[in-house]
Amino acid sequence: MDEMKDRQKDLYKAEEKAARAIDKLAASRTSRSADFEPALAGYRAETEALQEQLLDLRFRLRTQVTREQWMAAHPRR
């Protein structure tokens, strides 16, 4: 669970980093759409890797708890 929390924090940091870069570009009237691509591509790559890690951790956690514990933590809606 701690690793999952850490990866979630990393996701938030990546989002903040991309938002700062995009805000900086958006503030300039000379920015073109192509200027945003590196920041967006970096954000996509970083978040894709972190989301994959989160998914792996979730599957690992599922093997370590009982069915009842899992269902209590993830009720069906």
C-alpha cells in the first residue's frame, strides 16, 4: 500500500510538472500547438510508466489479501 501511495504521489508530481510547463507556454502569445508537444509527450510517457507500476502493485496486493478483504476494499457498485 505504501508503494501505491508513493506512485500516486509521483503521478501528482508529474501532473504538476506538466501543468507548469504548459502554463508557461500558454502565457506566451507566440507559442504554437507544436510547442506543447514535448511537455505533453513527456507527461504521457511518465504517467504511463507510473500507471503500469500502480497496476502491477494492485495485482500484487490482490494476491496478499483474502477475497473478503479485497471485496471490502473494492465494493462493486
